[in-house]
Amino acid sequence: MESLKSGLAGATVNADVKGKIIELEWYLMKNGYKPLTIKRYTHELELLAKRGANILDPESVKETIAKQSLKDSRKLGICHVYNTFLNVTGETWVMPRYKPVHKHPFVPTESTLNQIIAGTGKKTSTYFQLLKETGMRSGEADNLKWIDIDPERSVVRVTPEKNSNPRTLKVSKEMIGRLMLLPKTSERVFGDISYNAKRTGWARTRKSLVKKLNNPQIAQVTFHTLRH
């Protein structure tokens, strides 16, 4: 594998990196990883490369991760992704010893959630209302299809992720009304936008809402927050 670690210049190395990431995608697919997980893994590797790491060199990756202004929990997650990548390439490394600090989850007040729902556009406010009413994971909401909605019974059928069970959840008639008013541009209710694009868009909106509503609590609200 020494040839893979030589130099960072030119299209050859870029092609090598891309080829190895494709190998990882195939490995994850063959071993039953979910599409969203596969996207997250490849995104993390591409991000490492953009930040200057030679992902074919574990020491370069270690150095790049160490320089990032990220929480230890985030760095540990990247290390686990890279560890899987090394399993595919046949390399090994001594994984850095990042220890995340476990904290109680942030739970926003209902008034804060209502402010978010009232202060965002039709799709985003409907998304947050759905998470608020059902407690489903954001990934489950992302995968919700029009065929999963039963307007007559006011229920939505949830396709599980992360070892959950399939569920049929009762929602309010207002919720059904909100959902049915969304544009039907995809078989998925909330469209086919990637998770990273959605997260980036929410970060911009959240920053604007904090300033507009003078509520710093909004800055801590993520899509996962409503699970709590």
C-alpha cells in the first residue's frame, strides 16, 4: 500500500482517493448499511480530503482531525468512519483517544418550538410540527412517503431506522392538513434534498430566528432535539 501514500499532487492521487471511497461504498452496501449511513461515511471522507488530509495516510488524517475545532464526540465519530475505511483498504492505525463528554440532552420549551414553527416557511414548519407531534427521528421524517399518510384516519406510517420498529402514529387533523398542502414534487413528502443540505439550511434559518426573536434557546435546536 506504500504507493498509495506517496505524494498529494496531480489527478492520479485524486483518482486513487475517489476509487478507494467507491470501494468503501460497495463494502458498506454489501454489508447492509443504510443509504443515509453510506452517504454520511463518504461525506466525512470527502470532508477530510477538503480539509487537507491525505486519506490514504492515517498520520495525515490524525493531524487533520486534531486541528479541527470540533467536539471530541464529533472527532470520535470521524475516527470510527475512518477506521471502517482502513478495514477496506487493508491498512491499520492507532486510533486517537477522544473521549466525548456525556451531557443531558437539551430539551427546548414548547413555546420555543412554537416560535420555530410560526417563524419558518411552509415546509420547514410542517417538518418541525411533525417531529413535535410524533417524536419520530429526523431520518424517519425524511423518508416519509405520500403513501405513508392516511388522511381519513389521521395517521402516518413510519419506516424505521436505527433498529426501531415500524410504527403507525396518530396525528392531529391540523397536521394532516399541513402535510397535504405541501407540493407533491417527489414520492417523499419533504422532497429529496440531502441531509447535509437540509442541515446547512436550518443552521442559517436558526441563526436568523435567534436574532429576530431574541431567543438564544433556538440556537441549540437541531432536528434530533425533538426526539427528547
